[in-house]
Amino acid sequence: HPSIPHSLIVWVPLEEARVRSRERNVPILYDFTAEWCEPCHQLEREVFKDPDAARLINAAYIPVRLVDRLDEDGENSPEVGELQRQFKIRGFPTLVYALPDQKEPRSLSGYHGYSETLEFMLLPSPRGFIPRKKQPTPSPPPPPPATPEAPPAPKAP
């Protein structure tokens, strides 16, 4: 798929991406999108048009945009349809990255915001994102401090 005008991502045609990925041992980033999809447009505006994020994505991946045309044309190209089946695409946007022959690709369905998208792609965020760490299970609160006992009552004679 040719580069999208005004996009900062250098979108690469699918067959060229496969060749480059094998030659350079760099994963392909598949962007499954649709023209009618508002979260897809939000992903484009907030991540793909951000100069810092685009620079990181272009350096770390070989990006491929795959546009679903089922609603508009009644069918997808064979390549798009095959990749949607292979990666079990159920909604848009969906990002998938993998080396061409990798058995376990990683995918993220839906748009979850700038930082989470970069975290999924294992990229440092130029906006100061700190990857989330698993929070340790909180320990139970300590028992309340012991109160001094009242002196025993005097015994009656």
C-alpha cells in the first residue's frame, strides 16, 4: 500500500516489507485499518503523525498499512483477507508485529492511547512514558499499635 499523504510513517508495500524484514531481521508492523473507523483515525493523528513516535516506529519496524475494504467494495484484496485470517483480525484498528516466519506475533486490538500503543510496540515514549510494572501484591496493613492496658482494679477486702 503506497504511503499515505501527510503521514510521517513510511508505509511499505507488503511484498517489499517481507523482503526487507528477512534481509534486515526487522519485524513488520501491520496496521489493520478501515476508512470508516474513527479510532483508526485517532491512532493516525495521535501516534502516526507524531514526529517522535513516527521516527521510532520507522527505525524499529517495517510498517505496512492494510486497509479493510469490505464495507466499501464488498470484499478485500486476497492479501488483506489472508492476513486478516492469519492474524485473526476481529476489529479495527489492530496492530500486529512479527518477523515474516514468526509463529507467535503480538497484536493489539483497538486504540488505547499514545503511551499504551508505544508500550505495546516496545518503544520508549518521547512524552516521558514509563512502562507499567506489575504492582506487587499489597501486604496486609500492620496491626494497630498496642494500647497500654489499664492498671488492674484494686481488689476489694
